[in-house]
Amino acid sequence: MTNGLATGTVNDDWSKEYYRYSAEWIKNATKGIEVATNEINAGSAKDYTNNLLQISRIWRAYLISEVTDNFGPTLLHLQKALILNTVR
């Protein structure tokens, strides 16, 4: 081994990648909420649209809890800005 714990060096690549992917997952769950809400408001909801909305909300809450468990408190009102600025 040439880096990491074996040599006493710092390697936070795993944390950076997990944070980046977590932000992308939250962004996708938020997009599911937006799509379902827009369909409902437009009157073009399909039979499964309400399920999409509820599952997206639950999944987003779970993902935010995972980020909070791993990285500490998360400002929910800044989530959308965080996601937009993190994931490209």
C-alpha cells in the first residue's frame, strides 16, 4: 500500500465521492417531486403520479438523513442550491 492508513497519509476520496453522489441522488429525488407536482397541477397526472410523488418524498428524506449521518447537520432550505452547485 502506498497511501492511506498504512502510510499515515490522509485520503478522503471516499468521502468526497460519497458526498458528490449523495447530492446527485437528492437532486434526482427532488426532480421526481417536481415532475409529479407539475403533472398534478397541470391536470395531466397519470394513475401512478401520486405514488411517484410520495415515494420521491420518502426517498429524498432518507437520502438527506444519510447525508446528515455522514457529514453532519444539513440546512434543508439550502438543499436545492447545494445540489445545483455540487452536481454538474
